[in-house]
Amino acid sequence: MAATRLDLRDVPPSERHPMIHTAFETLDSGEALEIVNDHEPRPLFYEFQAEVDAFDAESYVCERREEGKYVATLPKQ
């Protein structure tokens, strides 16, 4: 699965979700958006699950790699 990666740790919080949605929209079916965040993006998961039909919630993965570094994969159906 091809992935696009966004490191959001230095992006102001108010700009993160719009940036993520824009990047996700540019993906082709079967690709994934990988985000690096300073906290677990659980609210983002629920937002995508409720609002983005192409989001493959079953294949979503999030890992805490170290303090202040979470990597989440948002796959597109």
C-alpha cells in the first residue's frame, strides 16, 4: 500500500485537520495517509469515520513510537 506522510508536530493545531483532509482527498483508492502527531489522533479517527466515506476505518492503525510521537495510518478504500 502506497503512503503519503505528513509530520504535523510543528503545524499549528487549527491547521492540522484541514491539511489532513486535503491530503487524504488527493490519494487514490488503496493508498494511505500516514500522519505523525504529538498526541494520539483519536478525535481525527472518529471525525473520518463519521464524515469520510472513503476512509477504511477497519484498517486504521495508530502506534505510539516515543513520547510525543504517534504515527497513524489512514487508509483509503
